[in-house]
Amino acid sequence: MKMERIFFLAILFLSLWACGDDDEGPPGEVVPPRLLSEVAAEDDAEIVAFLKSHFYNYEEFENPPPEFDFQVRFDTIAGENSGKQAIFDSPNLIKETINVPSSIFGRNDGEEVDHTLYVLVAQQGAVADSMPTIGDNAIIQYKGTLLDGTVFDAVTGQPIRFNLSQVVPGFGNGLEYFQKGTGPNEVGDGTISYEEFGSGAIFIPSGLAYFASPQAGSGIPIYAPLIFKVQLLDYEPNTDTDNDGIPSIQEDVNNNGNLNDDNTDVQFENPRARLPNFRDPDDDGDGIPTAEEILIDGEVQKDANGMVIFPDTDGDGTPDHLDDDL
């Protein structure tokens, strides 16, 4: 698999909800939005039905034929494939429960609904202990489809680099289960390649994707579960998205695995330009850059894992870079 150059993708998480919640209907007709709980149950049933009626090319992964590209492929369990193992029964299928509050879609009905994310790890990836976090930049290839196989997006042949908190939540959460491959390796013609990379698929309910937000020109209907076939080639450990000196994963203030709901200076920001901490160079809005407020004796202090040791000058339990009254 060759990489001639790396493209940069900017898919901002908050833009998912910018289009509002009204369902699509005939012109002039206003269709009330559906409940998150109702859609979640329907999505899960559809995903499970797919997983039980389809298999993937596990035999090729178990015994790779010559020139195998280590890409996941699906087919229906029927006819000559009647004896194949369903994806649902695969030991390589991981299920993660993620709680989703309806408030992230701008709703005030108070719903908090558990969603199941299904991740098929067909090939783990060769480099041990190299799983990216939700705050890291990843270098990947992928193909996005609806459950019926309709392709709505794809990056194949030339990998792409993006931050796992700036894509739909289920995509970033799912990639955390893969390890990177070996490489980059110089091919000799100015390009590079990766080997033994993580490969699989992520099955995402709409509550962890676009839910009721129309995606103009994409072909993705509202309330649509999605499938992403993915290959994790590489990633950047301890990515610092806003260059404030703090690894993005360490800006998950409430420790819920979602970097987009941590904004400690929201009261000082323009409602049209609000930034979560991992994208904000001044996390407490006091006019002093975070990069300066994390210094101890003029330097950034880090532990053995590369995490920043935060100063708390007034000893009130709030680090200086989050303390606007310091």
C-alpha cells in the first residue's frame, strides 16, 4: 500500500448539529424530529440484522493468499456461502456501549440513551501498545457505506490524516481498537508504504454519527447507520491539536472520552465561535495563553507517559490554565 502524499481532512464535530433537527419531508411539510431512544433501538436492530446475515473474508485474513491487500470485504450468507460464520458471531467483533445525551443535538427532552458501537478487528496491527486515543491524529484509509452497500465517501490509495475528535464520534471511538502497522517504508520511487496495519470495520448507529443532520451532497439520509471499512496505518501519539503544550487527550476535563464537551471558558466566548479546550489556545479565557500557564520554573513538566504536570499556584484545586481568577 503506497502513500504518495498525505491529505488533511477538517471535519469539525460541532458542524454535525449545525443543520438543525427537522426531519426531511415533502416541501412545505414540517415533520417533527424523532426521539433519540426510538432511533437508537431501530439502528441497533438494523445493524445486528446486517451482522447476522453477512460474513467477512476472514479466511483470507487467517491464511493470506499472494498479493492479498488486507482489506475487509462483506458478502451475504446464502447459497454456497451458507456455512460461513456471521460477523455477529466472530470472535473479532467488539461491542462498546456509549451513552449519548440528546442535548448534543440541541434537544431539551432530557434523554440519555446507550448506543452500541460494533467494531470488527480483522487484523489488529503489528505494533504492540500503539492504539491511538480519541485525541490523536491518525493516518488511515477508509471507505464509508450505508448498510445497503452504497458508498458515500472513500479514501483509498492515498492515506489521509485527521484528528479522531474532529470526525463523527463513532469513527474515532472505533479506531481506538486498532494498532498501527510497520513503516513508513521507503519504496524507492519517492513513495512510502506500510505493512501489517490494523484493518477492520466500524458499524455506527446514527446517534454516534450524523443523526438528524442532513449531509448535503453526501447521499447519507437522516437517521442512517453507517459502516466504515478502515485501515490504521500510523498515528501521532500525544497529539497537541491546538499547540498549547498539552496533549489533546489530556484536555478531556470531565474524563468521559469526548473532547468536544470540555469548554472551560465558554462564558467568555462568542456563541458563534466557541472552541472546546483541545482546540482552544487559552482554556480559561483570561487572555494568557495556556502554553504560558502550564510552565513550572519556565518549563513544561511531564510525567513518564508524556502527560503534563499542571501548576496550581493558588492551591485551589484548579490548574492555572483553567483558573480564570488566578
